Amino acid sequence: MISSETVVFTGRLASMTQKQAQSLVRSLGGQVQYSVSKRTTLLVIGRSNLDLFVPDSRSLKLKHAEEFQDRGIQLKKITEDEFIRLAITQLQSKINR
């Protein structure tokens, strides 16, 4: 559930702007951060700008998230599609109450 998450977005989202996605997180009761920290629990990964001349084109946020995971900090990485499915599931459960 997004309501229990502290969420950071990285990359370009196909279905909405990052600002819209952040508003969705807040409306579902989640927290939004603009950079990855020890408090981050969920990183939503959008499309990255591939640069053929850069050997590692991962975003800085993704690199930081992986460093935190390597240190044993619980942080999930999901795609935009997975984020949307989570949001829809949570919205449906709100409607069915």
C-alpha cells in the first residue's frame, strides 16, 4: 500500500508528470521525498535518458537506492507500471469500503 510508503520518483514517467504522481501519493496517504535517504521506502523508476557515451546511465537516485540496499536498508524499487497498479489497488479498496 502506498499509504505506508515514503516515495521518491526518478526518471521520466510516461503516464503523468512527477508532480502529478507525487500528488497521487499524498492523496493516498503516502509521504513524498525528492531525494533518496534512509527514510525512503519506495523508489519508482521511470524512463531514463540513455546516453550511449556514458558507461553507467543509471540515475543518481537509483545509484543511491542501490547503495542503501547494499547497506541493508529496506528500500523497494518498482517500475511506473507497478506503481500505477499499486495506486489502482489502493483506490479500489477505498471505493469498496
